[in-house]
Amino acid sequence: MPVIGWQAPKETGIYFSFRAAFKQFFLFMSTYRNVNLTKEQIINHLHIAAKSYAPYSDKTLVFVYQKNTKSNCEVLYVRFGTENYMHLVGVRSKTLTASEFYQSCLNESVSFVDCTPSHDPSNRNARILLLPKMMSFSDCKIYNIAEKDISTLQNDFQIASGNQSGIIGFDYRETAQKDIAIPTTLLDRPMSDYCTDPKRILFVFEQTTSGSYETIYEIKHDLYQNLINEGKLVDILSRQSD
């Protein structure tokens, strides 16, 4: 009996169709690894996750990435709102709003009763452990960026940052500013399960409230100006926000 809403990928050949279909079914049934944590461990890791999110909370980061040295650069704007944290860690609190939940985790005042999982406990636990690993934007040598081009049943996102350990997915569907994405999901599966064309992150900038930019990460000093001179990158740093 087929899973409701699930469709096998459209690949040619019986063998390839079966292999692709099996992979899709496996991803559907086991998106997150089985993670068991005690109540105390859940609370402790929520504190850690909130502190890893705090440097970028309510800030917009600008990712500049490139397929290879001959290609033009691409730019992604992502705003990490306080209201996004609760969803990222797989919680749908019955006692706190999304912003209140984040502040409680950050202030280490959150209690277990506030941590109702949005799906199941293992999903929540896996996300809590993964978030700090995916927020290390000051060392992006370990990350790539890629558009989601492998069809999956769940985890609807458009583009992701991550590696073979996991990804953080971004989407434009809930933001008033259509050119700025928000973080919508965490997955502790390899990026290659969802994206086939990873691109190297060259720079990460923080867009300040005044419209200026601060450098969080650069893969190589002076590369930014060289890319502009070569016509592979528009100078986003000289543009002020409206």
C-alpha cells in the first residue's frame, strides 16, 4: 500500500526507478536519526543551541557563494528571527510563544513542560543537537550552499547550507521581504540527499541596521575586490539598505 502523498521519482529504467523510489521512501520514513535524551539533557542542549543562535538572532546574514573559480558568484540573504528558533529545534510549545521560548532557552529558564515536540521526541532531540553545528558561520570552510533539487515528501525548503553531517534549510515563503529568506528546517542527513550541486561559500557578511556590512567570514583576504574587478560579483557592500 503506497504512502499517502508519496510519488516515486521520474527516472527511466526499472532498476533506476526502483532505486530512486526506495531512497525517497527511506528519506520519508527516517529523516532524523533516532536520538534519545533525558529531560535534563534536553534542557541543557536547548541552552547551548540558543547561545549558538544568539550571535545572529534578529540579524540578516549575506552569503556569497560560487560553483567554481570560472563561474559568477551568487548571493543569499537570510534573516535569523527569534521567532524561527523554536521551529528549528522541533518544538511547538503549549506554554510559550516562539519568541518567549527562545528567550527562555537563552536565559536558561525554560522548563521541560515548555518543550512539547512539534512532531516526535526523536525529531526534536536530533534538531537540538544539530543546531549549534549548523550555526558556525565564522568558519564556513566546512559548509557548502546548494539549491534543493531532489524531490522529497517533507522538509520543503529552497536552498540550504551544510555538509555531510547535516543541513539548515532556508525558504522565502514566510517573509514579507521576498528577497530575504528565513531558516525553516534542520536535517541531520547529508546535503547530498537533497542537493546535487553544492557551491563553496566565499564570504558571510552581517547586514547592520544602518545598512553597512560587517565581515563574519572570508575564505581569502582581498578575494572580494578581485571578484568585483573580474566582473564575477556585484559590489553588495557599497549598497545601502532601503
